[in-house]
Amino acid sequence: MADIDSRAGREYARKAPDERPLRGYAAVLGIFAGAAGAVAGAARLTGRELPERPAAGDIALLAVATHKLSRLITKDAITSPIRAPFTEFEEPAGEAELNESPRGHGARHAVGELLTCPFCTGVWVAGGLAAGLVFAPRLTRFGMGVAAAVAGSDFLHLAYDAAKRKVA
């Protein structure tokens, strides 16, 4: 089986424009799946049940909070020390954001890709917030509200700056 896996990995890598750390991706996926399974198991053991369908307000709050938190993790200058072991600085990317690229090989590179991609990190953030809604819904909604308020504030800052430039 390992021979088939390594052969498939080599074939895949040959067609990719750059190194694709398939084993690193598999490790990251395994961690996500393990965490999701642990949350599901803990929910079952503690008698927590998922709602039949999430409330529309929770979905909207989850979307805005996930957007803000995933950008905070992957792009914000203040969180760059968390990313630094896995990324390399490239350039500033607008208001308090950075462009970085993954460093290293294998799992380190895969984590670097995760930590530089707000779309990829958004899945993890949404999963964590969804788990929070199962185990600590009041606290999680409060935290999501704070993140949503910061996202709204960000958009207002950008709109204000754009308006100032048009007037000047």
C-alpha cells in the first residue's frame, strides 16, 4: 500500500507546478478529522445534541466571525509571530495585513499553507466555532459577536479612508 501511495504521490507531484506536500496535507487533514471526531464523541458522551437546523442568525454571525478570525489568523501583522515558524514574510498587503508564503517541506509546508490561506483556515475556525455552539453556545455567540463587530469596524475604517481619498 505504501508503494502505491508513494507512486501516486510522485505522479501527482510530477504534474504539479511546485512541490505538493501530500503527506503533510494528509497529516493536517488527519488532525482536523480527529478533532472533529473528538468533538462529536464528546457531544455524544455529554448528551449534547445538534439542532435540527442552525438558526439563520447563528449562520450569519458564524459567517462574519469566521471571516474576521480567519483573516486575523492568516493575514494580520499582530499574529505574524504565530505564523513565523511556518511562513516567510513577502510584503505588506494593505491595511495591517501581510503577504507571506509557506516555508519548509512536508508537514511544515502544509501548515504554512494553512496559516497563509484565509479560505483554508476558515474551515478550521468555523469548525471550532460550531463546536463552541454545541458546548458553550452563550459564550461562543458572545465571542462571535465581538469578532463580527470588529469585522464591521474594519469595513467602516476602509470606507472612511476611501471617502477621505475621494474628497482630497
